[in-house]
Amino acid sequence: MAVDLLLGLQWGDEGKGKIVDVLTKNYDIIARFQGGPNAGHTLEFDGIKHVLHTIPSGIFHKNAINIVGNGVVIDPVIFKKEIDNLKKFDLDIKSILLISRKAHLILPTHRLLDAASEAAKGKAKIGSTLKGIGPTYMDKTGRNGMRIGDLELDDWKEKYRSLANKHEAMINFYDVDIQYDLAELEADFFKAVKELKELTFIDSEEYLYQAQKAGKKILAEGAQGSLLDIDFGTYPYVTSSNTTAAGACTGLGIAPNQIEEVKGIFKAYTTRVGSGSFPTELFDKVGETMGRVGNEFGATTGRPRRCGWLDLVALKYAVRINGVTELMMMKGDVLSGFEKLKVCTAYNYKGGKIEHLPFNIEAENVTPIYTEMDGWSEDLTKMSKEEQFPKALKDYIVFLEKELEVPIKIVSVGRDRIQTIHR
């Protein structure tokens, strides 16, 4: 049985959590394959809003197994809070939530290192969520990291102490004013680790292999977005993992020839959190309205998101490098009320027209070239089928499908799981 992937195609915050929740009824296993608690997947149903950071978004469906894969980095303190928030939903967490022994641990000193590194950059800061993600992946690639499986060893605390001591020396090297009480942070960490060890640890690549042999349907859930990929994103303003389809292979131990559908999610416009280039960003009333109507604030950090028109140059790039087979357009309802819409279909790059994403998309090199389309005024949030869509929205969808050469299978018209229209 093949594996399907679900990925964000922009700078994250596309609405992956909602779609995973909607699709889970069709799958036996939901598996997160990269990232850490810098992700914030928001789900809303039955009048309740849920924000998950590390736990897969299928957790509220009792029929599905949820796996935190080897490519994920886990902060036990944040993970414990997530588990605590789930206790009121009568879920058998030990049975439906499994954790890869090869997933790496975020230590308190990783978070401190993150803060020290960001502070040392001054005005050149990347916009880190300060969750310790980058330093954890650095230890992983430097072959110094701690993994979930280490917690099953008798000497794991000695390994922890050795790594924490190294981190403190590195923090001192940055020579910035970072105030912290490590003893207090460690008390919370060790308490959370104790509870984490009560959960089910697995050799996830073997588990998933056997699940495939048994004919189980698996959905790999990505975090962040393709334009934040460490290799193919807008470097250096990216995350520390591979957010693209290739990351599912390394983050779960799935062979490339086992991937079938690649479901790509994008907003009907574009947003970005933190620093970095953003060619279609709006600084006017239109951008302000998008942010207000779309409630564009980070689920993890609460930071306001920068807003702009849909960038098809960047979106085509993400579709191609991921091999996307079907698309899902989110937040179509947010564009209601704009008389005219713009879509970036090319760039003016250093005086010439290009239609691909170049190495550098800083403002001094790139100016977006727009195609203008009619907007719509109808309230989409009450609509339940495609036939109710206004003509301008149908034209918008047809235009995007023609440009992207991939069908749009889902259009989201609101935050709730029921406000999801299948085409």
C-alpha cells in the first residue's frame, strides 16, 4: 500500500492541520515527518479551537494511529502540555500516539542557544521561533544529539549532562545578555521526560514497513512550508529541516517509490511570518484587511503574519519540486469583498522577465508582474457545495489550475472542518 503526503506549498501556515483532520477518516495512520514545536497546526470543530505543535493532526480520530517520526525534534515540556490538553477528550493516548526512537530531543539548553544565536545576529536575525529547533538539528547533523531511544538507557542523564555543559560553553561564547535559570528549566524538563517515557516508543521505520505490507493507508503530514525548506527555501530565512516531499522519505524511512499522492496546500493569497524576502507583500489597506479578516497571527508565536497577493511563480516552483498531484486552496473566504484581485504570474528580475524562482528574490532584484482579475463580494462561509460559488471565484480557480497544471480538489471556506468543499 502506497503512502500519501500532505505538504504546505508556501511559507507555512497554509492550514495543513485542518486538512489532515478532514482527511484522517480515509487513513489508518497519520505520521509527522519533520519539524518540531515551531509548527502550529490549528484545528476547529464543535465550536472548539485546538492547536497542535508536535502531535499529528489526526489525533482526535480514534480510528487512526498517530506517529511522530524520526525526522521530528521533540521538546518534552511542550509535548507534555499537548498531552495534558488532550486528556479531556477521552483518548487512549498510549495506544494511538506512537513516537519514533530515532526522533531527537530538544534540551532546555537548545532553546537558550537559539535565543543567544538570534540575539547575536542583531538586525540580521532570521526570525526564529526560539523553540530550540535549529540548535537541535545542528546537534543531529553534528552527531552529538540525544534521541528518544536514549531515554531507555540507564546512562541517559549522563549523556544529557555532557551535552548541556557543551551548550552552556557555547552560550557564553556568544557573549550576549541571556538571563536564565537552568536549574528551573531542567526541573520542568526532567518532569516532562518522566511522563514522556510512559508513552509508546517504536522503531518507526519497521512499524511503517509492516503497516504497508498489511495494506494500511498512511498519510505523511508535513510541517511549515516548502519555501522554508532548508535546501530549497528562501535561505537563510528558512527552517532547519526538509519540508518538501523528499523530507518524508528521510523523516519516516519510506522509500520514494512508495509515495503515491502528493497533496499540496496553499492559501488563496500569500502570508509569511518573520524575516525574509516576500515579493508580493502588501503594505497598504488591502494587506491589512487580509490579515484582519484572515486572523493572520502565528499559532505558535502569536506574531502577525505579513500578507500579500498569491505568488504563482513561487507556487509553481513548490508544485514542481514536490511532484504535487492535487491541490487544496485554503481561505478562499478571506478574499471576499475585494473588487479586484491580483495574481503574480512572473517577475521582473534585474530588468528582464522570468517565470521561475531565482536564487535571490530580494526586493532590489525582483518586482512582481501581476495579472488582474475580478473579485467577488459573496460570503463563502455559508456555502456547502461548489455550485454555490460566485462566477469570479470559479474563474479564479480555473485560472490557477491552468497555470499550475494540477487540479484543485478542495476549497476551504472557513475555519471549521465542515467548511471544506470537495470538488
